[in-house]
Amino acid sequence: MFIKKILTVIFAATVFCSSVNSQALFTYGTKSVGKDEFLKAFNKNPDTTGNRAEKIKQYLDMYINFKLKIQAAKDEKLDLGDIYRSESENFRSQLTDNYINEQADINSLIDQAFSRSQKDIMLAHVFIEVKPGADTTEAYKQITEAYNALQSGKEFGEVASTFSGDESTKKSKGVIGYITAFTLPYDIENTIYALKPGTYSNIYRSGVGYHIFKNISERPSAGKRKIQQILIATPQGFTDDERNKAAQLADSIYKELQNAASFDKMQDLYGTVSESAGNGGTTEVSVGQYSSDFENAVFALQKVGDFSKPFTTEYGYHIIKLAEAIPVSKDQTDVINRAHLQELVQQDNRLSASKDALLQKWMIQTKYASSPYNEKDLWRYTDSSLTKSKALAAYKNFTPQTTLFSFAKQKITVANWLQFVIQAKQTGASYANKNYETIMKEFAKNSCDKYYRSHIEDYYPPIAAQIAEFNEANLLFAVMDKHVWSKAAQDSAGLKKYYLAHKQQYIWQPGVSALIVSSSSKDMIDSVALQLKTNSSAWRSIVNKYSNTLSADSSRFENGQLPLKQEVKMEKGFISQPEQNESGDAYTLVYVFDVYTQPAQRMFDDARGMVINDYQQVLEDKWISALKLKYPVKVNESIVKSL
């Protein structure tokens, strides 16, 4: 059924074309199809072999039948079904997202991310914290003094220790560690990747304070590492004696590992980091994900199987083992890596920033127009409505129906505004607790985005044709399934009757009954072959032993149907040599049960699939005849000849 749906979609995409004003090539019922529409459909995938007139005639017959089926589907209201509508909306949403991503130049962002992922940057910063809502005057004064000190030639680490407000930055002399693409927010990443090694940035204001960043050095990307870990935790509050015991335990574990003790066993005995528990005991470590002291130990391991000496972090004593080194892809055309980068870009605020810029363009395209109103009165009306949990009937010049702003084909009202505010607070949106002016800006952007998406055909007409093609393909599948495919498969009596009337069509040609066994392991196939030679009558139990690691099929096969290149002897008990397939990922073995040298009648069960296919064609022909009675078809032969 899945194959049929794909074929139906392809056919519909090939034959569909919106109506155009041209000479009527044919009519069906009250509908007509023009010459231009038909030619446009025909020329999408023209068959250039043989006589053109004959090809056009054949295609015209198919196209007429297609139109009849679609009209039947619409008259039967199949386009109103929940599944149809859901699939249509999902497809429309995908096309819209793809188009908007193209507008936002997602490919350039992916290329940029790939380029940045090729190197890691050792980063340091001077940091002056600014708490939310606090006055920034003193903080800005300090960061300015730090910047001036750097300008005067003072060493970056000394300036970071002197001026930075938090103890960790002072202690590390500003060194954060290595970072790479997607480690930090996009704006900060842009600032850092614009720096050459050894240089520092201008003053940067983030959400938590002021920074001056320095690119200390660069290295080729270290990629990722999968590690196993043993952690002897030393929580805050541990006494010196308890820490000493933890250190001694870590040393004793390390000595056992040096004496060939199993790391897995030690891990089971002494515990792992919780996040690795569901990963078979491994943790994936990316650059910039953990503290620099931990990452330095991880990326210092060179060979799979190497393990570290015990080392300390704020969490305790660690011993880590390298399970896998995952290098960064260096191939910009690597489809899998590119898809991964695209997913990261779509999740990251770098795409959001591009889309925010698009919104300003959309505001003009959608003809956004704000209505005049008193903001303070609207805020009071909003507060009162939220307090009472429902919109007030009226307040001054406001009612739920009052227009706040509009687009080309839609007005946005106070009721829409209240719903947006309530939803923002319920979902905990980042702007939910801001002032109403800020929320209103988000509301306008959100409304513009929704309007643009819901009217995408007005701004990118090709989408309309693609959606129509997809919808007609879905209709074609639904109506064919209703009148032909499922109907044939479920009509047991009709199938049996058809088989009995056409038995001569369902004949076994000479061949064999055989067992076909396939596996990715040649050793396993060799083992099966040896056991079959020893005790072929027990083939079922032999195959069942390997049911999880090989595939087996026993049936009758006509000559030429066996999946082997080697010659298969037409003799009972023959066992072929294991043969590797063309892709090199599996081996196949054939064991011959019996040989049939003469044609023979197929029983109904053997022929059922073939009977269903033939019976479907019978049902379709009858249905088409009925449709032509319901929607009489008239072809303008003079125009056909002109084609």
C-alpha cells in the first residue's frame, strides 16, 4: 500500500496543473481542461520514445481518468477528512519553513557553522557582573578601566585578576578554556571568532554583565570524545580526612587498573556519573561543555582504551577511560554532518536573529498598520480583564472587538491581545513578566509571523502549486484506496471467483522450492551450511537458532528468481556456496528442497497477490466507466490533432 501511495503522489505531481484560460481540450461534466494545462502536465515528464501522437493519446487517457477520480473524491468530500487535512497542513508547514529558512539564508549559517567547527579557540575574559535591574554605572566604569589598562600594555591575565568581580575568573586569570561553534550564544561567538590569536575585543555587554574577550590561541578541532568514568565524589562539607580517604581510594582503583583490572567492573563497584547510566556507562564530551580541568584530562587521552591518572575537580576524584574519539567532519558536502549542523542552527538563536530581521520586511509586505489608541487605557483594561479572568465588556474606548492593528486581510483585536498575554504567562514565555510595551512588540511580531505563514501563497506563489499537487495526490490515493485497492483486498468472494475464472493465468513455471538464508556474518552462513549438510531435515530448528541474526525465507521460486549469480543445480538437496551481495554487507545461501521441471497450476493462496493486482484493475475499469457516465467526457479531436 505504501508503494502505491508513493506512485500515486508521483503521478499526481506529474499530471497536476492549475486551470488556465486556453482552448478546451476536453470537458468532463461541467468542468473543462484547456490545451495549455494539458501540455504543461505532459511536458513535465515527456516520453520521447516512439510516435508522439500515440504518446499524447495515451497520456490524454490517463489525464482524463485522473481528473475524473479527483472530481469523484471532491464530490465524496474526502478532502474534508481529518487525516487529509492534517497531512495537507503538515506539508504546507514544511514548505513554508523551508522557504523562510531560505529567506533567512540558512545555508550561509550552516556554512559558517561548518567553518567555525573546524577550530577550537582558547578563550579568556575580563568579567564585571551586573545583576538584573541593577545600576550599570559602576560596572561600566570598572570595565572601562580594565580596557584602558589593556590598552596601556598590561598583561591580560593580570587585568582579569585585578578587575574581574567573580572569584573563579580571578583565580583562573580570566581563562575559560577551549570553545567552538555553538558553545556560547551566537552574538558572543561572533565577537570571539572575529578575533585573531593574541588579540582582545572591545567591551561587550551580555545579559549578565560586561566582558572583554581574548583569543589566546587556536587549534584544529578536537572533535568529541566518548568516555567511561569513575568518580569518587567529595561533596562540599567533606572533612580533610574524608577527602584523604577519597584520594586513597582513587589511587587504589588506579593501581588495580594498571594491573589489568576491568574498567567496567571498577565502574560498577565505585559508581559513575549519573548522566552516563543510560548510555552503557559512557558520556559524550564536547569542547566547551565542561570545566577546562575536566576537558583537558579528557582530550589528553590519545588512544581508545587509555585511562587517566586520578585527577580532581570541584566534584571529586575522577578516573576516565577513552571509549571513542569522534573527529569533526572535514567534508563540507557530508550530508549527515550538514543535517546535524542544520538542526543545531535551527535550535540556536542565530537563525532566530535572521528571522527577526525578516519580520521587519514582512511588516511592510503584509501591510501592517497600527490603529490609534491610548496605551495607558489599554494597559488598565488588560489588568482589569486579567484580574477578572475574562475580558471586560467595555472600558473607555476599548471592547474585545476593538482593532489594535491590521494586516492586508486580517484585523487583530483586543481579544487577540488578551489571549496572547494570558498564554504568555501560562507558558512562562521569556517576555511574560516584562512591561506591556515590550509584550505588545512581541505580540505584533508574533501576529505578523502567523499572518505571513497563513498567507504564504500571497508572497511566494510557487508554494500554492506545490500544495495543490500534494493535496490532489492525497485525494487520488484516498479515492483509489476506497474504490479499488482496499475494496479488492477485502472482497474475498470476488477474488476467489476471479481466480476460478482465470486460473490459466496463474501458472507456476519450472523452478525449485528452496530455503534462502542471509546474514551479515559469513561465519554464521558457513555454520548454517555445515549443519544443513549434516542434517538437512532439521533446517527449521537450525534456522531458528539464529533467528535474531539472520533472515530466512522458504518458498517456491521460478527459474531466474533466486538471488544468486552462481549456477544453482536443479537437484534436490543442493546447497549453494555462500555468496556476498553487491554492496558487500551480507552473504546468502540457498538450499534446494525440491525441483519442478514442468509448469503447474498455482493454488489460490500462492496466486493471491497476483489475483489482487489483476482484480484491482477490473474494479478500476468498472469504476472509470461509471465515472464517465456520471461526468460525461467530450474530447475536442481537432485540438488533439494540433498537439
